[in-house]
Amino acid sequence: MGSEFNTGNDIFQCRQCGECCTGFGGTYVTEQDIENIADYINVDVDKFISKFCDMSGTRHVLSQGENGKCIFFDMEKQCTIHPVKPYMCRAWPFIQAIVKHPENWNAMADSCPGMKKNVPEETLKKIVSEELRKLKR
């Protein structure tokens, strides 16, 4: 008998709750993310960085609003940059760190109601690796 977990959809179903848009640490944005979002909201890159980004170490992260959520999160509309959301957001919760440390999946699932807990580690690593491959295509 095979596993009940075979694909990303078997272990994650986004509920659009916005919990992944919350919290300190922020959403890292690549140069390409910055260019895409700046173009989408019609501001130049330098203005985008100064108005909508903070630094986390040596990397840019999207700023947080007063509600503790991403600056681009709206309680009614959800993600206001959804068509150009950053790589980190598109990948969630299938992040590279899970391939190396699958034991962290359940901790992440504590704050994400769309994630299934207690997925066997080898199955989890296989599914996350496949989802990351699909995302890169």
C-alpha cells in the first residue's frame, strides 16, 4: 500500500488565512522580485526599496504594516501583489530548508492551518524537492 502523501496538494492546501504574511523576519525579496513588484505598482526600484523594504542582514525584506503583516497584505483583498508575489511567497511552504531539516515542517504547520502534520520525513523531502523543481520551471 502506498503513502497517503504523494504530491504537494496532499500535504498543503492554502486557506488564504494570511498567517504566512505575518511575523518578524519578513519576506526576503530578490532583485527580480523587487523589479517585478516595483513595475507592478508603478514605482521605480529605488523608491520601492526605500518605501517598502527593510534590511535583514544584507538582504532586503518586505516591510511590515502596523498589523504585523506584510505591507502588501490587505485584510479584504489579501495579497495586493499576488500576480507578482516574491519567490519566497510562491514557494511557501515548500522551502529548501525543509529538504535539509524536515523536522521543522511540524513547527511551521503550527502557524499554518493549510499544512498537514506528521508527514514521514523521507516522503516530505521528496515532495518538497519536487515542488521546488516545479517552481523553478
